[in-house]
Amino acid sequence: MTNAPLILIVEDDPKILAVLVVSLEAEGYRLQLTGNLRDALTQAQARQPDLVLLDLGLPDGDGLTLIPKLRSFSSAPILVLSARGREVDKIAALDLGADDFVAKPFFAGELHARMRAGLRRVRPVGTVVTFGEVSVDCENRSVRRSGEEVHMTPTEFKLLTTLIGNPGKVLTQRFLLNAVWGPQNLDQAQYLRVYMTQLRRKLEKDPARPTYLRTETGVGYRFTFDVI
Ligand code: CA
């Protein structure tokens, strides 16, 4: 299984580590293990893992500090293992360049799904992105649903293309507000709510239970075509 993805696990709790090792080895992943930040950085530089699972509370410091260091040489997805309800940590991790988070205690199925989504993630390089019955032509700035043209305002289109340009990644409210409305509007969370509602009404089968344009409660939004 030499082609299996290499996963770097940064976790100091031996019980959690044991659970991770058993469940990820069963999935066929190759694993690198470490329980502290310094060693994590050395290992990541030496072996260039395909994905990093990162605990935040580590004996030699806060896992958040590792994220920008990893990002300086690696684009591998970083999944933060965070305590449930710590939205502040999740937002900080995402803003520093993490891709996603899994709340502890986690279900193996959910963890595996998020890891697969991260590993499969390929940023769209073509000009047309298709999901379900929707296709978005980024170059000609047109959106079709079941072949019918869907009218989009420039702001709706910008929000949509920002989301679909980062498939599977959780984007914080702050990131989206900055990308679409600019740095002077970082506290205008209501803009996002209004525009997400409009996009869902135009693109989702059931706007109240969106399949593609998901809410990450208290954190932000995620575009996905994976079942998570
Ligand atoms: Ca810990």
C-alpha cells in the first residue's frame, strides 16, 4: 500500500491516538505519529504528508501556531481536532489556513468522510464547475440549473464563485465577508445570511436543507458535493 495517502497525526492524548491509529490503519492509510509541535514540523518537512490531523492542546504549545508554519511549505489539507463547541478555536484555525475541523469526541465515519473530502479536493481549474443539476461558467459569468439560465447579481456570483473555488473547505464568515464585500465590511454578517439564502433559493432543491451550500454553525459556510 505504498500509494496510500500518508497522514500526519499530531495528538498527545494516548487514548485518542490509539483510536485514530486503529481506525485509520483499517482504512489503509499510512501514518506518521507525533505528540508535540516541534517534532510535527520536522516530520512534516521530512516526509510531506498528504493530510495532517492536528490537535490544538499540545505539551509544547498551541497547535494553532503550527498551521502557518505548515502552510509555508505545504498545501496538504489540515484537519483540526477540536473540542466540541470551541467555535473560537475553529475560526482561528480556519483563518490561519486549516481546511476543516472535526469535533472531539468524533465518530470514525465522520472523520473518514472529512478526510476523504480533503484528500479528493482539487481546486477547479476549468472554467465550468458542475454540481447536481447546476453548472457555473466562471469565465462567461453564467449559471444554469437543469439547462435553464439562472439570473445572478454580481454579488451573488462573487459569493458563489468564492465558495466553489474552495470545495470542501470551511470558509469563515470573516473570510467570505472580506472576499466579497471587502475589509470594511467584516462585521456585516447579515449580508452573508441574506445572500446565502438567495443563492440557496436559486440553486438548492430544498433551500432549507441545502446539499451544496452548507452552514457550519457559528463558524461559516462550506461548498461541498460530498455527503458529510
Ligand atoms: Ca491534547
